[in-house]
Amino acid sequence: MEDVESTESGGPERPGPRRKVLSSPYLHKLQRRHFLLFDILPIVGTAGAFAFLAVHPLRISDVVLLFAMWLLTGLAITVGYHRLFTHRTFKATRSVTVVLAVLGSMAGQGSVISWVALHRRHHECSDREGDPHSPNLSGSGLAGRLKGLAHSHFLWMRRHEYPNIVHYAPDLLKNQPLVRVARLYYYWVVLGLLLPALIGGLVTMSWTGAASGLLWGGFVRIFLLEHIVWAINSFLHMFGTRPYVSRENSRNGGVFALITLGEAWHNNHHAFPDSPSFGLDWYRLDPGFWLIRLLAAAGLAWDLKLPDEDRRAAKRIPVSAATRA
Ligand SMILES: [Zn+2]
Ligand SMILES: [Zn+2]
């Protein structure tokens, strides 16, 4: 969960084959700090937002800030961090790339290069030894399943093996603008907190308006988006429908398609990780893919690699064996 330099200094150099994951007291200290700052603090901030209602009733500007910041950073995570940078499901102009990386950084889920490395490792090892956040490796029975859900949703971030970015994200390390954005990760998170505070203050011309903007457009927004994204890692590797064959236990949760901006088609995604569309069919709601189509129509994105019907048919589980979403 750190920037490029800290990873490189994350452990002593050893001869022999390049290690796929790194583990050192220094890295674990950074992970603990990140967990407290960006995972625990938003919970405290969200509680503070509700307490603050006693002195400053919720205004429409707070709701608009919450929604707009959630949508912008949420789309940047699914379209930028996930579909573009991790899986390279399409190509985009440099300006689109940088904007998505900056907005994604504001979500407080780690710098773009760390996020990509962790997620590529998730796909490599999904639901097996080495998966950073599988809910299915903590034992059987109710206790094992609950422990697995808590681990995969949230607790794994306290301390984990760090995927070596030289191994998992060499393409991103060659991309200078992205490396620069990643190095400034903490500044982008702070900017994502200051912006709604500034707008809230200007709209109401008051300090309480600024504080309310910070709480709702900043902390509550980070809190909500985090739990939505984490629910994909936890619940959608345990519950839901399974229309396609894939080697791990990924599931679709179609009812959450809109709120997850299309990420809820998680089984579709594991079956076809190179597809920019997670819904795959036009009637399966996928706001992330709608944005990619919009960018493509404007000439800002291209090379959308959609799986053809033959590929899909080859992996489809007969309806009698799986309830379709
Ligand atoms: Zn993925
Ligand atoms: Zn997954």
C-alpha cells in the first residue's frame, strides 16, 4: 500500500530468482499506517459526520458533494485502476490515463501501482495460497466462513505480503506519468478531502459548510466506496450466481450492479479478465463500461477487447447447473 520508492527499499537485496512478494518490518509498518489512516479514519470521520448533524443539518450541497465525489472516484477505480491499468482491457489517451489515476488515488485505496500489483496477484492466485484477500481459506463451518469474510473484506490490509511491483507491474513502472502520479499518492488523497471542503465552504460561505463538505464529500465518501469495493473481494467470492466457468469461487451479484458501477459482475470478470465490459450483455447494468463507451465515442479510448460469442459459449455453465443472474 505504498509508493514506488518505499517498495524498492522494502527488503535486503538477495541473489537468486526475483521474489514475487516482499515482506519486511518496514513494509508492514507502512501497511499499518495506511490501514489506520485510510481504513479506520474514514469510519471515525463517518461517525463524526453524523454527530456534526447536531450543529449543521445536512444540506443539499453535502449530498451533491457526496454523490459527485463518490461517482468520480468510484468510476476512476473501476475504469482506471481496474479495467485500464490492471487488466489493460482498452487503450486511452495520456490525459485520460492521468485523470483516472489521480481521481482513483483520491479513493484512498493505495497508489495506482500498488493497487494494480495486489490485484494482479489476486487474479493469479485467486482463492488459493497467495491470494491477498480470499474469504475461502480460513476454514470451514460458520466460524471459518465468518473469519474468511472479515479477513477478505477488511482485516487483510493490516498486514500482508507485498507483491513485488517489479514482477507484477513492470508495464506501469515504464509509464513515467503514472509513476509520478503514484509517488504523489498521499497528496491526491488530501486533495480529495480538501476539494469538497473548499466547495462546501464556498457554497455556504461558512466554516461549518466547509467542515460538512469535508465530512460528507471526504470521509463518508471514502468510507462508502471502500466498503463497496471490498464487498466484491469478500461477499462476491462466496455468495451469488456463477454463469461462467472460472477456477476460483467468484460470483455475480447483479442486484448490486449499479452501486458497484458494474463491478458486481465479478464472475464474468474472472472468466474474461481482458474484457472492458463486466456485464457482457447490454441489459446487465455496467456504468463503468458505459463510461468506456463514452470515452471511445469521443475518440479518447480505443481497442476495446470484447469476448466474442464463441469464447463466451465455451465457458458458459448450462443454466440447469447454475442460476443465471
Ligand atoms: Zn480484476
Ligand atoms: Zn476476485
